[in-house]
Amino acid sequence: MKKLFTLCLFVFGLFLATNTASAQQKFSAEVNEAARTKAIEFGRYLKADQTAQGFIYTAYQEFFAKSETLNSSYKKGTSEYSNLETKINQRLLSQMDDALTDEQYTKYLELTDQASQE
């Protein structure tokens, strides 16, 4: 009886941990749709393969989710907002650089008007 009780507690603990871990990876429907749109758009312009489009989707999914959090947590115009916005943009650029070839990345920078900033 004692072993059965222990087993039940263990399974219940795993159930709670699984729900918590999966909840941290869920994004809103708006974030997913915006990321999908960007992945298709840039995939078409950059002539990216399916793997690169998957990386673009993931990068933009993270970008939009973090931007959403930033906008709800900080007031625009503050130094904290500007610092975090810069970090989020740099993270996106880093992920895009990793996902794309040099030629595609250069074209991406031109499309997003960031070529002069690099």
C-alpha cells in the first residue's frame, strides 16, 4: 500500500512538471501567425529552403513574444525599454545570421533597412 501511494505521488508530480514545462513554450495565436507570415515572406524573398524557413519562423516567434512582453512590462521611451529592445533586435539578427547564408543575410539586412546599422 505504501509503494502504491508513493507511485501515485510520483506520477502526479510528473504530471504537474510536464504541464508547467509545456506551458512555458506556448505562444499566443497572434505571435504564431505573425511569425508564420514573416517566415513565408522572407523565405520567398530570400529563396530559403524549408530548414531555413523553420529557423526564421522560430526566430520571429521568439522576437514577437519577447516584444509583446517588453511592451506590456515597460513604458516606451525609458532607458530600460530601449536597452531591452536593442537586445531583442540583436538576438533576432544573430539568429537570422545563423539561419541564413551570407548572401541571404545581406539581402535580409537590405530588406529590413538594417544594412547601414551593421
